[in-house]
Amino acid sequence: MNDQAESLRKRMMASKRYKRNRAEEKASTPPMEEEKMQDIMEAQEEKHMETGKPADEESTVVSMEVLTEATEEEAERIPDGLVKIYAVVSGKGGVGKTNVSVNLSIAMADKGKKVLLMDADIGMTNADILMGIHYEHDLFDYLEGRVKLAEIIYEGPRGIKVISGGAGLLEMNLLDEKAQKTLIKDLIELGGFDVMVIDNGAGISRETLSFITFAHEVILVTTPEPTAITDAYRVLKTISHYELKSTVKLIVNKVSSKEHAEEAFEKLESTCKAFLSLELENCGYIFDDSRVEKAIMKQEPVILSYPNALSSGNIHDIAGIILDETVFISNISTIKQLGNRFMKIFGT
């Protein structure tokens, strides 16, 4: 195991200790604070009375089912038909978010996962350019009945599948019930993938927030630049404010050194601990590598064009950390549940 992976595993252990300490602090909360916490919990209960269950109950039930089935003796691989969804976001453009999404998807495929990459950067889709492929149709063409689902799925490198969300995602709240049911049915029949990576647009938009809610995990990409760190914090603040996720994974891109990456992570982590109800997980860093730009000019992912580059090694390390089985199975859905999650966000 290289230095980066070992260092990050140590951080994960430190994070677990931090959680235990926080739990102990809560156990000794003064009576007045306990009353406040009870009020908040009761407010949350009232908020979800109409549905009859907490908003996160579905994901909790799925998680418990998977963890029950996947015992230590049986959890060598994720059972067929289960899907993990990752939303890749950034605070600003120019930090390499799409490049990370594409290369990370390929690295996951290299590790045995069947990957579906959705290019959901509304009006600015460019994952196709990085892979040298061309989209003729997008998700909205399918939803309006012009093409079949199979016709919007394109073959990407290393066997990954690619879908363009297209500008039509802006109108997905107008879907009728028939279109919703057709999408769910076709997703179930499609199957064949156990990881879905959604490359979102830069910054915070209605579509990005929807996909953050839709996904099981959020991966935030930033660089060490002060402006990028500031914008990344704004994304974290929004996620925390709307209580969309309790944990966000961070990748620091275009770093000059390991120390540079750790400094950027620690800045955001300390701020999250001080001001947000959000935990930040360090998923790794990617060196500022001139071969990344060369690969982009060749319209090839860097891990394929320059497999021995430092950045390529970093991306494979990150994929290994994210796909660690004990982490990977913590939140997951069946294909049918994926379709239902999709329509909860974009359906009528």
C-alpha cells in the first residue's frame, strides 16, 4: 500500500475516534441542551408525518438489509442488482471535476465495477470530449419518446456506459406518470451496472441539489487555491443547511505536494467541524500533472493515455479508497429503488 492510501486510512480511523468522542460529548449533554435536541427531533417528526416515516428511512432500510446479507464470510463482492450512486460536484469551474469523474469511472471499472457515467452538466456537457465520443441523443430525447433507452447509452473506455443528461434535465419536473413508469421499467430491464457516477455542473444549482439528494454519496472536487477552497466551503454549507447529507467525500486536485493537499483538506475539515453539521472525508489528492492537459488535447482519459503518470496512480488510489467494501456497502439501492429515487427527485 502506498503512502497516500496508508495516510488516508489512518485519517479514516482518526475520524472514527472523532465520532466516538462526539457521541460521548452528546451523552453528557446538559439537561437544557437535551430539551433543545428533543424539540428539534419532534419538529423533524412533524415534518415527515405526512409520509409516515423519516425522509432517510428508505436508505436506512436498504443499508441494513445489505449489511445483514453481507456478513464477513459472504461480503467478498456486492450482490448483483445493487447500485451505488455518487454525485461529483465542485464549488467552481476549472478545478477538474469532469476530468476526475471520467477517470474515476474508468478506474472503478478497472477494479471490477460495472459503471454508468451520467454527464449531467446542464448545457455544458463535455465528458464526451474527454473520452473522444459523441452524443447524438440524451436522456430527455428518451423521456420524450424519440428514442429508446439503449439509444442514449454510449460505450466509453474500459467498458463503462455513458449517458448525457442534456439540457432537457431542466424540464424533468414536467414528466407525466407514464414517462416515470416507463423510465423505472427500462432502468430495471437495463441493469448491468453497480456504480453510477453523476458529473454535475460547477457550483450550486437546482439540478445539482437534486442530484445530491438522489445520490448515496457526494464527492466534492476542489483545488488548493483560496478561491476554490472558499467556493467548496459554500457547497458544503449549502449541503449542511438543507441537511442533504451528513458526510461529504473530498478530493483535492492539482496539488504540488502531499503536504499541500493535506493543508487544503485540514482547512475545510476544521471549518466544517466548527460551523457545520457535516463530516468531511479525505478521499485523496491528485498531483498537478502536465500529462493531464496532454491527455485532454488527445481526447483521452489520462489513466489510459499515460497509465504510469503520477496523476493516474493517484486516481487509482482514490478509486480503491472509495470502493473499499466496508464503505461501499454502507448505502446502496436495487435498480428498482434507483428508479424510484430518480422519480422522487424529477417526477411529478
